[in-house]
Amino acid sequence: MTPEIWFVTGSQHLYGPETLKQVAENSRRIAEALDAAGQIPVKVVFKPILTDPEMIRNLCQEANASSNCAGLILWMHTFSPAKMWIGGLTKLTKPVCHLHTQFNRDLPWDAIDMDFMNLNQAAHGDREAGHLHTRIGLRRKVVVGHWSDPEVLDRLGAWSRVVRGWHDLQGAKFCRFGDNMRQVSVTEGDKVSAEVRFGFSVNTFGLGDLVKVVNEISNATVESAVKGLADEYSISSEVLSGQGLKDATRIWLGVEAFLKDGGFAGFTTTFEDLHGLKQLQGFAAQQLMKAGYGFGAEGDWKTAALLRFMKQVDGEGGATSFMEDYTYHLDAKRPLVLGAHMLEICPTIAATKPTVEVHPLGIGGKEDPARLVFDAKTGPALNASLVDLGHRFRLIVNEVEAVAVPPMPNLPVARAVWDCKPDFKTAVGAWIYAGGAHHTAYSYSVNTEHLRDFAEIAGIEVVVIDESTNLHQFRNELRWNDSAYRA
């Protein structure tokens, strides 16, 4: 499926055929400009203007049935009475962005007449549409401004990236190798409710099925892949020729083959279920996240799905990884968070070329695993956590500032260090009050706007911890949201 966004314009027959002809031409030009805009990475497709309820209903049914239609941009060029849209919009299942714009940027003050006014009255038509959208509870993003405005294109671009990720989740499959870590609460969740809400399915597959695929990878295939790694990463001759990297590579190729054969978008592992494998699948997770797969450790399928979505928002060149808030530097002047995991951090967030190393791992009871070791980039980033509260899902976002990673010669894993916004105590307190997980999707390229748009499309709660967060107000927001989402 190749995702595309449909540009849909509303009008009516009141103004005569010449006006409608001009509406169609203007709409086509805007759609073509949006399609050509570098900020919008998804194809924008012009659709004929809609002027009556039957046309609108048919268009919405067509959108629902189209595997390529990822979402609709709606615009009322003239005045399109909103009751015409009820039959279509109440049945529409695709994401919507309401673009409040007009064809002309400037008014021709000296020449303006009623013909011009009737043609260019989106200020009228879009407000009528907005009232109906609100009355029927249509979940949508509203973007306001001229269609050539770079800020408008940025907002449409952000939404289009989210729509691309949402489109990918519809029908996506996630594979769990083993269950979640024993006795852990936050990695549990209702997979049926998740499929209803987000469109993806999660199922468990026996580790023996994976081991069979891993063992079928030929020695020649492993050797060839190891040589390719030497071109990509810094690897000592000892590690390059050692059995540890070869075993890790075989597992990586086996997991990849299993995912491709099953059409999976992501996977989870658990160190408590490794029977038949020589190592924890950490190197495999790093390589496959780099390739765009979602991943969650210890059976955390919600983070695997969220990470896959964020990878799709990224597109090529993004910097997004599975992450865990592991431990703290509690200097009163500047407390920091050290983020890492046993092995599984994606190399897309690396500041420099990663090193492949083999070291003992005290968890899992298997042979010394290979892993990519690196320091993460500096700069603005965020952590996002999707949790199941029993009666609803909540998305928690904390904006952070990644800082230079201090030397840690005795910690041979990938690692990131960040300063929380608005400050350490407020951010961590808010995260804990919100029920945020210790596993997150961590990104330098996905931003809060993307995740707000995602939550709007999915119809789930989102709470953001950022520079403006006040803990007292934040706790009240959680209480208000609890009442709203229980209604």
C-alpha cells in the first residue's frame, strides 16, 4: 500500500457553473502545490469538488474502501452547507485535517466585488464546517493560514507524517517471542482493546519456531553479513573473527527472516525465554530497529508498536530508538538521566560510528553477546510511553535535552544522557503520577506535535511534560482527563 492524502474541496451549486469551474481549478492548483511541497512526504491527490450530499457520501465511502487513502484534507473554498456532510463524515474512518485557507493570499482592495466575495468565502464556509465537525465529534487537526505559508506547510507536513504512520499501523502485525517479563505490570495490556483502538494485532510465536529459522541460516550467509558489518561499524580483528559476533549475526538474520516471512512490523523478546538461542537477541534488535522495525524488550508490545509508528513518522534519516530510563545522576545543581538498556538501543541515535563489542551479560544465562556500543547525540529529544490504564490508553510525552555522554569505560552498552524539562523533579514526578513506563520510544526527530496528532487520530488521552509543566496543574489535568475518558 502506498499512502496518499486526498485533497477534498466543498462548495455548492448556488453560485453557478462558472464559479464552480474556478473553484475546481483553484483547488487543483493548491493540491498540486501541496504535493510538490518538500515538507509533505506523502503524495497529495486532488479530488473533484463536492457539491451535494450524495457526492460527499460516495467520496467518504471511496476513501474508507481505498487501501491507499491514508487521510483527507478538507477545505471549503466557498460555502458548503455543513448538513450536506453529515452522511459522509459520520461514516468516514480515515484521519482528517481541516485546512482553513483561501486561494488568494491578499485581497484586491480596489477591485473587490460580490463575485470575488462569493468565490473566496472560506472564512464563511470553513466556520460552518467547523461547527458541524465539532457537533458530530469529528476528530481532526485544524491548520489555519495561506496554503503557501511555510508554517502552514510545516503543520500539514507534520500531520502527513503521522497519517503515514497511522496508515502503516492499520493491519500491522507484531510478533512476541515469549511472554512479558514475569511479575511486571506495565508491559501487560489488553491486546484486543489495542487492536480495536489502533488497528494492529499482537500474537505470540514459540521460540522453537524462531530457533529453527536461526539454525537454517547458512555459514556462508553469516560470513557475508559479518563482512558487511565491518564496513559499517568499528570492529576489532578479535571480535570480527570471533564466534560471538557470528552467533549474534546468525540470530539477527534469523529474526529478520522470521519477520519478513510473517509480514511483521515489529517484535518483542524476553531474556527469560531464550531456550535454543546462544545469546539474547540484542544485536538483532539493534539492527532491525535501524531497518525500521518496532521493538520492545521483556515482551513490551505497546512500546514496540509505538516505536514502529514513530519510525514511520521519521521516514529515512530519523533518529528514534527503544529506550529505558535506567539510572540517575542526582547532582542538586544539574540532575540527569542515564538512558540505556541491556543491549537494545537503535544506532540511528548514535553521535559517532558505533563499535561492535562482545562482553558478558549477567542476565539471561547465555553466552557473551555482541552489541553496538555508542554514545547518543545531543540536542532536543523526547521520551514517549504508551500505557494501558485498564479502561483506556494514555500516551505520556516528556520533552528533554540530550547532553554529552560522560566517559563510561566500564559500561559497554549504547547510552544516552538527558536533562528533563521543565526540571528533573517536576518531570519525573509528573511521569510517575501519569503512570508512565520505564520503557519508552526516544526520538530526536519525532516531536510533540506528531504525538498529539497521533493521539487525536487514535482518540486516546495524551499528556505532555514540557517547559511549561506545573506539577499541581498537571495532576489536576490527570484528574480531569480521568473523568472525561470515563464518561
